[in-house]
Amino acid sequence: MTLADLEEYVKQQECSSYDGQLLWKIPDYARKRNDAVTGQQVSFDSPCFYTSRHGYKMCARIYLNGDGIGKGTHISIFFGVMRSQYDALLRWPFRQKVTFMLLDQDNVEHVIDAFRPDPNSSSFQRPRKETDITSGCPMFCSLAELNNHAYVRDDTMFVKVIVDTNDL
């Protein structure tokens, strides 16, 4: 086993799931939100996850002060397909439905949005870089709405990403 093989193995072990679902815990919300507002760090990337053991490799990116048309008014969340060693075996472009959920920690009213990838978009072709251009929801959740429910508790937020794996 080469060093490169070992590094790849360690990277794969850091991925959080192999069933197309990611439960992303975002701790230190207040500090991260402040970093986003001041421009120190405008976005945060999730751990990677897969649709299956040898499936698509993916991640999410969140902007706690918004991005694009949501900047300053919304949380924006995006999805990216990542390059992996199994890409040659997968069907391209990526076509799976993606659902984002901001979890209400009282289980009252989750924020939910979903999209189907545009097969003509470069975001869903076989990745040429580690992570290609992300796509998603620039106006996912109004910043004002965050105070109306238990989306942040104990300085922690939870986001769930679900990729439909039924037709894979």
C-alpha cells in the first residue's frame, strides 16, 4: 500500500455516511455567523458523504449570512458533487433529487427545500476538480425566521441533506 493509497483511505473514513443522507451538526453557530457577517469566513463545508460505498461523493456548503440574492437576509445552502475514485463507474450527469432540511430542534417546523439537478448544468457533470460549482438554495431560510423556532439551540444548528437513491 502506497502513501497515496493510505491518504485516500483515511479521507474516505472521514466521510460521514454511505446512504445518501447527511446529518450535519454545526456547532459554534454564533461565532460562525459573526465570521460570515464580517467576511472572515463566508461559507462552511460539510463532511463529505456518498450515495453508496462506491457511489457519488457529495458535500453541502452553507452561507450563514447568505450568498447571491440571499446575502444579508437569508441562510443559503448549496450542494456539490465531488471527485472520487469511482467516478468512471457512475452515470453522468448526476440526476438525483436533493432535499435540504434545517431541523427545528423542537420538531415543530423544519425548513425544507428540494431541487432536481439540471442535467445540462456543469455543476452535475463528472467533476474535474475536487468539488465543482455548487448549486442549491440562495434563499433557503430567512435570517428573521431563525428566531421563530428552535433552529439554533445551545449554539448548535443541525442540517440534514437527503439525496434520493431510489433509481441508482
